[in-house]
Amino acid sequence: MLHRLRDYDFILIITPLLLAAFGVVMIYSASMVTAVVEGHESTYYLFRQLQWFSLGLVGFIFCSIFPYKYYHKLMKPIVLVIIGLLLAVLLFGDVRNNARSWLSLGFINLQPAEFAKLGLIMYLASVYSKKQEYINDFSKGVLPPLILTCIILGFIVMQPDIGTASIIFIIVSTIIFSSGIRYKHLMLLTAVGVGIILLALPYMVTDERITRFTGAYQPFETPDTDGYHLIQSYLAIGVGGLTGEGLGQSIQKLGYLMEAHTDFIMAIVAEELGFIGVLIVIGMLALIVLRGIFISRKCRDSFGALLALGVSSMVGIQAFINLGSISGILPITGVTLPFISYGGSSLLVLMISMGILNNIAKKVKQQEQQDVNHNQAHDHSTGKRNSSHFTGGGRKWQNQTR
């Protein structure tokens, strides 16, 4: 049993679990007042996140054990389930914050777009790993997977969930860039992508989205309306200083900063735990991303390499967009902070993703150990032959002397 555990990457076990556990604590701290105002117990969001954390832990353990190469065979049902969920949410989903993004299943509420992130990563990694022999053929090796990708992105934009669609678009671009396609094909895809965005822009630009830009880059011109959320975020970050006001001591969560336990939870971390707390969280997220990229580079299997890269980029891109939103670098998009923000679907997908990444890391470590054993056996065998040759030569030399 212990021998099997040694094959796992403990950095990718401990770091996500610590972040998720820390997220549960911060969600309780940031949401207790909001929960009471909404008519719930102060522990309402805490227990709901704990339920998702428990479910995510099961998914994490299972996916850590389940061989990732079997996902090749499961691609068709995975893709069909994702498309089915996205269609269902468009037809029967609940509208929240002007977006039809949630699907109520009675005992549980799901956000299908979160599952589409991971599903699309798995699909593209699987398809492009199979097409490596003719990856230079644009019509045969590059284009077919992009058709399904555009359909899935279209469903998410129709909700509309521009934040998630943007994350998926960047993840897809990362996987395509890393798949080994020719640069001229990459430039062609870039030109097509820019063209589609320019054509869709007039239909996507609304008064609400314009206010997100003005609120992000000119918050003090409209402090009571468009810029309110960002200004409150600035106040929380500024008050926290180096060490923070202390866990549970935030003022901004008392009704001043909306969505304190979801999109703006890092502002509460900054206020209560200061710059040191923020730095630790960012450092742990960066560690996951960098470790995933390292595993991707070490993995000899193209499917595992692309899958590890896709999972790593998902965490990194989502974290960057969230942190950019609360600091005014990017417009507010409603993207949660990985592992920390309240959100069951997001946490479950992230925990499953970490399980898959752990399984890839396990395979990489086993391959490296096999190489070491093979080299040692080869050196030992070579040493024996050299020793035998030397002894034989000595005996022959002695016989000749006599």
C-alpha cells in the first residue's frame, strides 16, 4: 500500500486540498452575514460548500486511481453528456444574474458550463493526440475538433456566460498551440478567431457590459453605481495591509461588498489576512499550475501531456481573470477564484481535474522509475560481462605463463 502511495505527486495532493479547505473557512467568514440577511442560518453557505467538498474529495480520489488513458474510450459519452447538459440548461435552466447558467435537478444545482471546461479539455487532448500523424494536415488533423468546440462555445455564449466562454477559448487556444500544428495554420486560426469576434462584437456589446468596462477602468467617476464594487474591493485590500485585520474581522462583508463569498472572496482574504495571506494563496495556485506544466513536459504520452497542460491552464487562466477583476486590471466577469470561491460545480470540477492530474503524475513517476531500474539492470549486466571477460583473460594469461 505504501509503495503505491509513493508513486503519487504529494505536491498535487496536499496543495489543492489545503486550498479547498482554506476556501471553506473563508466562505464561512465571508458569507455568514449574507446568509442571515437572506433568511438562512449563518452556516448555510458553509455546509453547502462542505457537501460539495466531500463530493469533490470522492471524485479526486477516484480520478487519482482511475487510469487516465481510459478516457480515450469514454470520449463519446462524455461529449454527449456535456452537449445534453448545455442544451438542457438553455431550455430548462434557472436565470440568475441575467444568465441562464444553472440547471436544477431537484436535490442539486449544476452549472454545466463548468463541466464543459474539463470535458472540452479531455476531448481536444484525446483527438489531437490521435491525430499527431497528420497534425500538419489542416482539414484532416486540425479543423474537425474545432467544429465541436465552436458548437459548445456557442451554447455557453447563448446563456450568456461570456466569462466562462472566454476561459474556454483561451484554454482551447493553449491546447491547439501545444498540439504541434504548423505556425501558418496557427496564424490562420488566429485570423479566423479575430474575425469571428469582430463580427459577433456588435451583438455582444450591451449597456451592462459597457458599464463593466467603465466600472473597471473609471470606477471613481461612478462610485455609487458602476464603480461601486471595485471601490469596495480596493477598500478591503487597502485596509488589510500586510497582516490583515484578523480572520472573521472583515468590514466589507457586512453588506458593503456584494458577492463577497464568490467573485470577490480574495478581497476578503486581503482584508482579513493581509498581503501575506494573498501571497500564500497566489503562491499555492501558481505551484499547481507550474507543477502541472512540469508534468506535461515530462509525460511521454501526447494525450497525458495535453490533458495535464489543459488542466493547468484552466486553473491559471481562471485565477488570473478573477484576480484581475478584483484589482481593476480586467472588467468584472463573474469568474470565481479556483478552490477558494463559493461554487459547488466549480469546486467539483477542479477536484476531479486535480485527480486526473495526479494520475498523470503517477504515470510519469512510474515511467521514470522504470527507466532507473532498466539503467541499473543494464549497468549491472554490463558490469558482470566486463568482470567475466577480465577474469577469463587473467586465467588465459596465467595458463600461457605456465
